[in-house]
Amino acid sequence: MKINSHRAVVRAESRRDRLTSLLAVPLALLMVLVLSPQIMAQQAAPTPDAKEVETGPALDEVLAREVWRDPVYGLTLRPPLSSKLERETADDAVLRITGDSGYQIFLFIKKSTEEVSLQQVLESAVAQLASLERMRLTEQKNVRPRNRPGTVIYFKVDNRKAKPWVLGEAFMQIDPRTVAMLQLKVDEEDFEKVKPIFEAVFRSVDLEDRAKLEEQRKAMLKQGGEWRKRIDFKKQTSALIDEQWLRIVREGQDVGYMKMTQGTDKTMKTPGLRVTLQARVQAGDRATDSQSEFFLSEDGNDEVWSIKVTSRPLRPAPPPPPRAVRPGEPKPLALPPDTVSWAETGVRSGTAMTVTRQGPEGIEENKWKTPDKEYVSQVELYLLGGLLPRKEKVELGYYAYFPAEGKITFRTERIVPLTDGSLEVHSRPAPDQPEQVSRYDAAGRLLERVLEDDMRLIPAGKAELAAIWGLK
């Protein structure tokens, strides 16, 4: 199984350098290429023999009594004493734990399209990491999380520009196609002190009963269905925000901007609602621009959307020498070198949905039948601030099309009303996606949205964005 340990190491060593390789921004509208990690067994490099199972200190000696829980897979663990937890974290980690001495523990949940064994996962991880420069495998051992099979590996990382550090990875199988990975990053000088804490966290990992998870899912769907029945055109219209401009910020730095407009409109003489989005994100030496439009008919029976994304270098290479065009031959597209374009159109009538996607790989068309009661349209997803219940804490489940994965997914909203009248919403667009946290004011207007990879959407005025980006 190809757990992308190389990418994880690069993230841990220099998160800012990741900007240079960003081609797709997970904002559900800025997508260029969505690549699903593929499972593959690799020939492992020679490794030290795995040690016998070690128990380490008692969990209560080093771990807090509170239990952190992942609502999708029912995975639970106990964090270290005096540590800070971030559920909505950078990268694609489900959780990040920062210890009092600065070490970090990340939780990743990796899903495969094929069945895979824990041994395959281990061999792949060791092969990848051992092939990297300045990385040396120092230990491999068996550690059992709640009496389940588990294994831990440690690599020493020699850094030319900073002091050496240690990368630890611990693997546990959730089901035949899903693996949980805990990852440790710690300075070498602190490793011996932190090592038993990391292994204790791994030993505390447990899985809730699948039947219990299914009951929770049904309860969220029931709540979602009851909420969905109360939404009509009048409610949708009252949730419209005429225009809003947003800064896109990562790690305190402006990396892009977005303009969103909402209003009533007509398509083919059919009245309804329209949402339009324009956005730009700059990452490293690339700029990604998008134009998206979503339309929903007044009766909710029909919807149409279009998403167009282009990613290009900020400083394109010189174009190749011109060549003669033969008579009748179409002229080549005037796109800068290394430009990548992606487009999607979607049409739904009743419960019949067709989505056409066009990108570097060609054209793909998919058809689905949407759920009749618990389905939420693309337009309504952008009106959530004014549509969600605001009086009490509640967890809703429903189905919606998710462009980043190109399919209909089970989506959840964990709603927390705040004392100042604002609303905090924890959204999970798909079961295997990290949560996004949004805060809306009393009128349903977005105040901030925290996405993965340390990305934030923050309201701004036109003048402010003009000053930052030189817009006219």
C-alpha cells in the first residue's frame, strides 16, 4: 500500500515549500486534478528485525482521560497529558496533536480501492522512506493497540540546515481496505522521552462497534431529512447574500481571493436561484483561476452547474517556435506552456443526475440517481448559513454532490450555536474528508471558514482586495 510517507515528511520539514507543488485547492470549486492514492505493494528495503511486543508505561501515567473520537470510522484515542488537539488540521491529517515540548503527532486514515494487508502497508512505507536521502531506519517493533495487530517504525532524519529529528509511523488496520497511521515528528534530542508517549497513544487507539456507527448515521440522516423538509423557496430566498468578497489566507499570508454573488434568476424561462463564484489562488509559482455557476429551479426539481478551472505558471516559459498550420487544420489553443485546464458540467432533473468532467485525461460522463428526501443541491450548499437550524446543537446528515471527488457523498453538519448569536458549523463534505469549520453571523453571512491545509476564507471589502492584489 502506498502510504505517501514522502509527502508527509516534506510537510513536516517545510510546510511552506508545499505551495510550489499545489495544483488543486480543496475549496470544492478550485480543482484541477483529483488523484486518489493507489494501493501498491513494494519490495521493502532490508530492515531491522521487528522486536517483540512492548507495553511501555501505563496509559494513565502519560495520557489524558479524555477520549478523542473520529465520527466517520469510530476510531478513538487518548491524547498525551498537556497536549493541544487540532481536529481541523493542515495536510490531509484527521487530527494533529502538539505536545508541550513541541513534538507533533498526526493521525491519517488511508482508504484503498483494493484489499491490503498490514504487512503490505509496512513494506511499502519502509521502502518509500528508506529510498529518501538523509533517512535511515533505526527500529521496527510490534505494538498492539487495544489487542489489535499493529506495528511501529522509526527513521532518523539528518537535516543539513537544522538539527536532526526522528520520524515515527505506527500502522493499524481498520478494515480490509482502510488503515490508520499515527505519525510522530520529534527532535532527536527529545526522542527517547517522547517515544513511550507516542507508543502509548497508539496503544490507546480503539474502534467503536460498526452497528453503533450505523445507528448514528441513521439518526443523522433522520435529522437531516426533517430539516430538509422545512426548506422551501421562500426560505432559500431569505438566505441569499447579494455579494461577498473573501480573502483566501494560508498561514497568515494572502494566497488568493474569491467573489461570490447570489440572487434570483431564470434559465430557459425557468425561475430559480443562481450562485456565481470567481476565485484565484496563487501557490508557489502557479496561479489557479476558477469560474463557477450554480442554478436551482424554484420547485427544486432541476439544477444545473458549471465549473471551469485553469492552473498556469505565474512566469510561463518561452513559447516553442511557431510551426506552419496545414490548410484545414485547426489552430492550436493559445494556452501558455504547462497550463492545465479542467471543467465540469452537471445537470439534474428530479432524481436523475448527469455529470460530465473534462481534463487532461479526456472526457468522462457519470450518471446517478439522487436520494429523494435527504439530498441537498449545490446552490443550497452555498446558502447553508441562512438555512441551518440555529437554536440548539444538532448533527445533520444528508447527501450532496461533491465536486472534489466527482460523486454523491454522505455529508454531515455539526451545528453549534454561540452565545453572541453566531453559528459555528463543522462540515464534513465526505466521510473520508477532514472537517471544515465555518462561522456565520446572525444573518447567515460567512464570517470565516477554516479548510484543510491551513487555508482560511475571510470576508473582505473590494478596496482591501484591490490593495492586496492590484485589482481594478
